[in-house]
Amino acid sequence: MRFDLISVFPEFFDVLKLSLVGKAREHGLLDIHAHNLRDWTTDPHRTVDDTPAGGGAGMVMRPDIWGKAIDTALRAGSGRQVLAIPTPSGTPLTQRACEDLSHADQVIVACGRYEGIDARVAQHYAGQAEVFEFSLGDYVLNGGEIAAVALVEAVGRLIPGVVGNAQSLVEESFSEAGLLEYPVYTRPEEWRGLTIPSVLTSGDHGAARRWRRDRALDRTVERRPEMIAALDAATLDKKDRRYLASLGYLVPKSAPHPERAEVRPASASDVPALVALAARTFPDACPPAMSPASIAAFINEHLSERAFAEYLADPHWVTTVLISGGRPAGYTLALLPEGNGVAGAEDGAPDGVVERDGPLVELSKVYVDRAYRGTGATAWLMDATLARLDEATSDYPRPVVWLGTNAGNRRAQHAYRKAGFEKVTTREFLVGEERNSDVVMARPLRVA
Ligand code: JFT
């Protein structure tokens, strides 16, 4: 692989005599030539710049001098030739672009200074080489040399033999995972009061692997959230998904990528989407024998636009919504009684059945869209709802929350048991005109 680096400051490229790139040059893997642009001038002052056409500050580099320098470099190479031009207005240099460049035969890097290189240089050479105008990042340098050094190191290390083979395997696993790397440690075991996380020295390789994966997820969420939104869902296992949920990202069924999610109090602007969500989640929780007419009657009575508007207007109702990917994916409706009274007395509240010293709060609805089952969404929504109810009943030492759920819905009962609810009694429950058997579950709102 041949690099021709052209600049008025070729001494910038002396660093490429060091380290792995220097070794690779000695072994003939990389053929790097630094050139002084002024070698192609003919005037006594060795002038490479002139005033900008159309006016303005500073100077612009002359195309005629650059033309002679680049022509010389092109004649010295062959095969796939790339003319790389660092510029603040170029496309950001990526690992993908470096991988592509590592398959070229020659890369010529034209490093300008001042206000830049006359635009006709890039235009002209597009006809006889691949022209790649790139930027190192969104910050301002005084010229292209530092970008050229970065490009040579990033591309050079992808040439077989430049870096050990083990390294390239590591690289692949990470660039393909699309995550930032986990933190690394070495001896001493304790340094300035800081210790190595014990999971890494425990000898439990499975636990160490999981710990590193979780730290990579933490860092990526914190530092590069756009990379999380671009993750391929197919590369995420059950544990990744559960951990991502704890960091505020859900991966619903058949979604291509994780979605940013939040749980918050519902507001009036959520109502239309909540009504649509309620209409598609309520039938999921009904017993299979229930008639569509009964289901429709219930939705019309309790889950209509008007009903939700009333819940939101009434301070006794605590309405909490899970938003994922910008739209509601789940919601809860809870009813606070007056003082330390009983909410839902006429609905079968287990008053007298549970021990309490405070209100008996009814958790009337907990619904999560089918696509979000098993994503951690339900537990998240439940925790946030219980935290709100805890807050709302903080005047009392021992408030209790209760709910009724269809006796045949084992999945729901399992989810409620996981959230700390226990069966306390049963009730008959009317949906439309049909009688249903429900189990009544309850839990203390506050657990020590
Ligand atoms: C800055 C540069 C890169 C990259 C090439 C040339 C002149 C100075 C300059 C500064 C601000 C506006 C010109 C360059 C870069 C980066 C690259 C030149 N300048 N116009 N700055 N920051 N990431 N690559 Cl030629």
C-alpha cells in the first residue's frame, strides 16, 4: 500500500516513522512518501497561495501548483488510486471508509493550509482518480496534516500484518456489535484507593463477559445514544434487552432497533393515542369466550376518549403512560380513595381482607401492547405507577393497592406476582352483560 502525503509542512509526517506504522514501513508493508508542495513552485518566493476570488479574508491555495504535485504522485502509483483531501466540509472519516481505503493501491493525501485548496482541484481529479473529501471531526484545525496522519494510521492498521491478528478479531467483534468498548483494567489490584471490579478477577468468565457487555451498553447509552438507536435488534440477546430496558430503551417484537422509552404521567395530548392503545390491548386481557359486543360495550363505557378525558381531569385517578419510540406502548389507571378510604368498593375491593393503615388504592388497568411483552416494559410501567401511588399516599403508614384480574389470565397473574401482589380473594366482574370470575390481588404500597 502506497501513501503520498503532500503539504507545505512535510515534517508533520515524521511521526509516521514511529510505532507500528514505522515498523510496517521497515517491513515493506506500507510505502509512505512525504512531499513538500513548494517543490512544484517555480518562483523565487515558492508561492503556493493567492487571494480568494470574490473577496474575503485569508488566502487560497493555487490549483496549478497542486496540479503538478498530484500529477507527479499519480504517475508514481498505479491500480486503484484515491485522492484524499482533508477539509472541514468533508464527510466524517469513519471506520467503514478506512476499511474501504485499505483495499486501495495508492492513497494520495493533499494537505492544504490557509482558507483551503481551490475547489477545481477536487473537481478536476474526480475524472481520473477516486476523490475523497473528508473531515476528521467537527472541530477546527489549521490544515489537513493531522487528518492525514490519522488516516494513515487508521487505514494502515487494517493492512494485513501491520497489527497482530488477535487485534483484528477484537476489532470485528466490536465494530459489528455497534457498541463502544467496555472499560479495561490491569494490575495493581488496588491503585490510589480504586480497585478492579471483582467480577473481572473472580474467575467466572461468563459473569465477566456479561459485566463487560453491560458496561459497553452503559457507555454507549451515555455517550453515543444515536448508536443505540442504530443497533441491529438481531444482535441483542434476552439479557441485553433486559439491561437496555433499565437504561430506558425497549426492543419490541420484530422492531429493527431499540426504541427510546419513558414512563410519565399521561397528559391531555396523549388521549387519542391512549384510546387507540386501550382499544387494542383490552381484548387481549379478556377471556376467549367473551363476545365482541360485550368487549365493545366495555371499551365504549370505560376506555373512550371521553372516559380518558375524565380520568385526566379527576385528581383521584392516577394515569401513567409508557411511551416508546414516541408513542404510547402501555398505560396504567389507578384510583385513589378519599382519605384512608376504599377505592372500588363496589368493584370488589378486598376491604377487611387485607391489613392496612391507610387508603386501599385500586389499580384498575395495567395494559401493555402485545409487541412489548417480555421486554421489561410491564415491570417498568408497574414500578413507576407504584412509585406514584406511594408518593400520593405518603401521609399514611401502610397503604395497600389492589387489583382484579381474569382468573383465566395466568400470564397477568404471574406478572402481578412478580410485582409483589398476592391473591387475597375472588370476585365476580361484569364485562358488558357477561359475568367473569376474577382473582383479587393486593400488596402493600410501601415495602421496607
Ligand atoms: C482544516 C480541518 C479538518 C479536517 C483542511 C485546510 C485549511 C484550515 C481551515 C479552518 C477552518 C475553515 C479552513 C483546514 C481542516 C478538521 C482540513 C484544511 N484548513 N477553513 N479542520 N478540522 N476536522 N479534516 Cl486545506
